[in-house]
Amino acid sequence: MGEDGAPAAKGRIHMRVNCNISSLLANNNLSVAQTKLDKALERLSSGLKINSAEDDAAGLAIANKLHSQIKGLDQANRNSSDGISVIQTAESALNETESILQRINELAVQAANGTNSLSDRQAIQSEIDQLTDEIDRISNATEFNTMPLLDGTLSRRSYSDTDNVSMFYVSSGVKEGEYSIDITADARKATAQVDFNAQAITESGKIQINGADMTVEPGDTDADLKSKFISLCDAAGLDYDEATGQISTHGYGMTQKIEYKIPNSLVGVFSINNVTAGADAQAAINAGFGTTATLSTDGNFVTVKDIGGFEMTIELGENMVASSGQASVTATQKVTQMGTMTVQLGANEGQVLEVDIPEVGVHTLGLDNLNVCTQQAAEDAITRVGKAIDKVSSARSVLGAYQNRLDSVVTHLDSYEEDLTSAVSGIEDSDMADEMTEYTQQNVITQAATSMLAQANERPQTVLQLLQ
């Protein structure tokens, strides 16, 4: 019944053959279900919910950036591990160098004992010479992937606009920049003038210089005396200029001296005149250093130290002030980062660590012309070797700090990479449970739609029955 109480109109049944609406509806639903089923199959088979840009354009862009960063972090991790290997190689070589220095120190202490004869000290000197040669060999031969490590190749570069000035040592606490000092007095070696006359020999005797001695005997010629004197200078750690007759110490500084003893019977045979003591250079800070920096000199070396691990040692040449004709000479050193080993620690530009591995050879350790053939020379050698051990220990400490930092970098990169990988997974990986549910649902709908499409396509056949 209708709302007005009249009988309700019965609906008409339309039978058309030109347009099968039911079939179109069923076909559209089947197409939609099939598309969703295909997408579910794609995600299940690939494990990804973003297989093309149409799936999630923004998500794809983010995921690609994260993938790039993850690959960069993975390589940075390997870079850091390689850096650790380099440092371990260098530190192992320094460990051996330090062991050699400990042995040299032991030999110097032995040579300083007054019970040793010259021949005993010469035997000790022979071993020390071999050991110092080995230090230089280690410095030159220590390599990683054919890259020298301890010959100064991986140390920061510095250069000077001043002649006869070179950087001897620069610590990692020294920043890039220009540093100047004023040299007001040259360092000097101890020197003396030597003359001898074999014709004045009347009896045997011994001449002693800096603890080393030579025996003069009747019958010795000038050539004999010269040969003996050259051997004496070698034992005493002195240089002898045969042309001028001048002797001089190897090193510079106030600790350098020439002491001699000539018996009265040989005064006419051998004479030493114009003896001058060694002297340290004199210098003052000019520019580039902090207000708390302090300067000290040792022979021809000028060292400036400051807070924050700042230490710079400059080596001066001979007669810088004297040859200039000026009251002072300004020596300028420019320190750069060139030469250091750069370790790329991250995926982005600028995420680097500059590793400075100092040169560790006989010269940079201050062990040139190390001599223990006299007691005084042996005492001096003990001091010099002690300073060399301190330098190597300091270098090992710096390398240890680098290694600890790189160990931390590796740990951080592992964690960072894990977090980014998790983020990428959340963006582009399929949830297999959800996708399987979707697949099952769309599979059922597809089957139902296929069945309904078949039935819808059969409906026009009923119209034909009316026409028969």
C-alpha cells in the first residue's frame, strides 16, 4: 500500500539487448578487483610496497635519498676501518722504534760507566750505529698500500720564506697559519784551532780531547799524527777540517764544548788555540702565536709551546744573523693541512678526519751523530735518547687517540646505518600479513565478479526466448 492508502505500483522489468548494464557493472568491478589483485601479487613477490613512482611518489623520493646515504655510510665505515689499519701499522712500527731506543739508552748508560775503555765504547758505538740505521730504515720502509707512513709523507706541510729555516716538528695542536719569530743571535758550535809538529816529538805521551785520547810516539810523522787525530775526532764526536786545521762539535749550543789535556812533554808537538764555546740561538716571538705561548732555544732549535697541545720546533741554519748584516732576522713558517691523511668519516661533504703521522727518523728524533765513545758524550747521549723516547711515546699517544676516535666512528656508523635501514624498510617494504590479507580478499572478489559477469552475459538470452 502507498502512503495515501492506494495500491503500490509494481516495478517494470526492462529487457534490453543493445546495452547490458549488469555486464558492464560486473566487468568494471572485475577489472578493479583484478588490478588490486595484481598489485597485491606484485608486492608479495617483490617484498616492496613501492615498486614504481605511482605507488608513492614522495615515499620513493625519500627512500632513494636514504638508500644513497646508507651506501655512503657503509663506505665511510670501510674507510674508517682502513684508517684504523693504517694507524695500527704505523703504531706497530713506532713500537719497534721505541724498543730500539730503549736498547740505545741501555747502551749509552753502559758506555757512561768509567770502567769502560775506549775500545769498549767503540764496540758499543758500533751497535748504536746499527740501531740508528735501523730506525731510519723503519721510518723509510713502513708502508700501507705502498703509501709511506713514517717518512713525513703524512705529516702536515710547512714552508718558509726565510732561507736556512725549516720546520723540525709541529704538533697536531698547531693550526693552519703563518708564524714568525725574530732571530737575534746565531747558534754556534764549539770550535778550536789545532796544530801539530811531529819533529818536536821527544817521548811518548797521550793527548786527550773531550774524553777521547791518542798516543803520540817517537818516530810518528805528520801523516801519522793526522791519521791518529782523525780517529780521535771520530771518537770524540768532532769534525776536523784538514784544510784549515779547525775542529768543531757536531751540534750547536751552550752544552757543546771542547776540553783537552796535553802533557807538558807534548806541548810543542800538539797545540790547541782559539777555543770558543758553543752557544744557543737567541730568539723572540714575533707574530702568529697566542698570548700564552712560551719560547725556548736549544742549540739551533727554537721551540714554541702553548696551551692546547701547541708545540712547534724550528731548525735554524748557520750564520743567519751574521750573514744578513742586520741586528735580527725574522723567520716565518707557514703551516698547512696539506700532506695529512684524510679519512672520509661520513656520507656527506666535509665529514672528514685529518690524520697527522709525524716523521720518525734519526734526524727528527735528534739523534744525528750520536756518540758514546767518551764518558761525557755518553752522558749527553742518555739525555738525547731520553728526549727521543718521549717524542716517540707522544706520537704513539696521538695515534692511539686517532684509533680510539675511529673506533667510536665505526660504532656510530653501524648504529646510524641500522636506524636509516629501519626507516627505509618502514617506507618501502611490504607488510606481508597485510598484503596476504589483501590478496585473499581480492582473489575472492575476482572469482565472484567473474561468476557474476558470466551470469550477466547470459541475461540477454532470455529476450531471445520471447522472440521465438
